[in-house]
Amino acid sequence: MAFIELNGVCLDLPVYGVQGRSLKRQVMRLGRRNTIEADTGGVVVVRALSDLTLRLQTGDRIGLIGHNGAGKSTLLRLMSGIYAPTRGSIARDGKVVPLLDISMGMDDNSTGYQNIRLRGLLLGMTDSEIKSKQQQIAEFCELGEYLDLPIRTYSSGMRVRLAFAISTAVDAEILLLDEVMGVGDATFMHKAEERLDSLQKRSEIVVLAMHSNREIRRVCNKVLWMENGSMRMFGAADEVVSAYEEAVGTDSR
């Protein structure tokens, strides 16, 4: 059974190209002195995540909420293995598929069909898997003969539709989602929502970050409220979202 377990995880990220003293003065004015400091080598580091301990297991649908900069995207990158914890440990079992940047791995000079293979390989699909899914990816993105052309000739909307079609064709045990983008007109958006729902249902664990509290309530059974890289609250979706809305003075959107 799939799981992700974090024990006392902290993550420090170095900041290059800035002067430590001026940055510190700015942080002091913001009242966040404890989140930025210089390490022993004089490099300025940001405490991006602090003392996170939690376990996610099969059946969990976890929503990440919090203001911009609270650490949601950073946590998803840590869970995916892009970042390694500075302190503490993370353990995971199961095929992790991070849909954090659905256009990652796309090559402008390659055709649509070639990009299906490139992006598919990056997502951990085998050659045989890519071949078996190529036709349904092509049909879903509705790009027709454009798939034989280099994607540098595509509009931004066409590129996103192709990237979305490829990314959501993968089979994941642990699915990580970060603010899935709009992918076209109303008709295509409806198809995209249905496809994303299907992908989530096929996954054992789903962790997603988004700003729609209504969607978080609809999809998730648990919610993690992040604040300044720390866990503010973790529990049942409605309970945590209601507490967050009360604290920030908003309602479901």
C-alpha cells in the first residue's frame, strides 16, 4: 500500500545573488526574522519548511491551503523528491507522479508526437505504455495534424492542451497536483475536469494545492493548512477549511 511519511522535516533553501545584511533588514521589517539567516559559510538561507511530521496513506485525498508563500508548492516538491530535507526524514512507497509543471520536458523543436514520448518518459512511462496511450492522447487533445508539426508552431493554448493530455494519461499511485491550469474553451475544460477526476480516482494517494476552497471540500477528505512553512492545522477537510476561512475572513470560492 502506498504511503508518504514525514518525520521532523525541515528544508532550508540557499538564496544567491543577494547581500545578507540588506535582506535581513528587509525581513526584520516584515517581522519574519526567524525564517531567514546566514549559514556558517555566509550564504543566506531561507527556512522554507519547518518541523513537518505527518503520514499519508492509501485513500487519503489531501488538500493544501494557505496564502501565497506558505510552503504548499515547496512541500509538493519535497514529496516528489525534487528537494531533499535539510533535517528530518521522508519515506515513500509507491509510484509518485508530480504534476507540478505540466509543460516540463517539452521540446520546442520536436513534433507533438515526439513530445508525447519525451514527456511520457519524464513521467516514468515505459515505451510500450506510451505507444499504447498515444492514440487516446492524440484524440483527447484534439490537435489533429498539428501533432506532426514542431510545437514551436503551436499557440500557448495548444501547448497546454497537449501537455495536459500527456500528463493525465499516466497511472500514478501517489499523485501530486499544483494549481492545474486552464486548458481551453468551456467544452474542453469540461473534458479536462472529467479526465482529472478519473486520474485522481485511479491514484491511491492524492495531494493537491489550489485556491478554490469549494473544490478542496469537494475532492479532499483531509486538509493541511500551511503557514510560513509550518503546519498550522491538519485534519478533516470541512473543519480545517472552515477554520482557515474564519481566520482570513473569506468563504468558499
